[in-house]
Amino acid sequence: MYERMLNKQVVPTIEEMTSYCGVNAELFTMLNQWLSNQYCTLQETVFPYGNHYGWGIAHRSKKKLLCNIFPEDNAFTVMVRLSDRQFASVYGNMQKYTQEYMDHKYPCGDGGWIHYRVKCKEHLEDIMKLLIVESVKLFL
């Protein structure tokens, strides 16, 4: 369940990644388009962190990483880093599902990383809120 694209020898196309997301392919496309349009990010197909993560799309603006999006079987995971202050600023406006991810973030300096699995439109809405907060650092 939620297997990733792990064959490092075969670079997938965006279309293949989208199709791999199955029932959530439309949400995967919506998020990638929103990031490109809203923040003028460059999309790069990457195999960034070893065999466990697999293929994904890195969204960068001026060489700064906004997030990575990893297609999965019938879902996708967004990997993003926020400061504790950024997490706290939106915590009360998030679904319990999202708060669980925030409560169990991987600590890193003042804040941490979350690996947020999107399985429905409500999850997409929450990750977009987090990405809005996170994107502020791109324009400082």
C-alpha cells in the first residue's frame, strides 16, 4: 500500500508519476500546477534521498527548495520543512490528520520535516496552507 516509484534505473515522466497516483492523480496535478503558477517554481524530477524515497518532483524557487512531492500508489507524499513558529501559526486551523503529522515531525533545528501523505481533497487543502506559510522564506 502506498508504494513509491523505486526503480532508480528508469526515470519516470510527469505523466507516469501522475498516473501512478491513481485515484489521487488529479490532486497530484493540481498541487504541481498550483506551486508552479503561485510561486513560479521549477519542477525537477529527482531521486533525492536514496532508495527509500524513490522518484519525486522537487519544487524550487531561486535554488531554494520549497518541497518534494513523491508519487505513491493511489496517493502522494509532500515533504516540507517548517520552523516551529510556522507550524504553530497554522496548527489550530488544521485537520486532526494534519496536526498528527505536525506533532510527529522529524526535528531539524528550529522546526522540522513532515512527510505528509495526501489521500483526499481535504489533505490537499491543508498541505497547501502549510506550503503558503513555508513559501514566505522564498521571498525574504
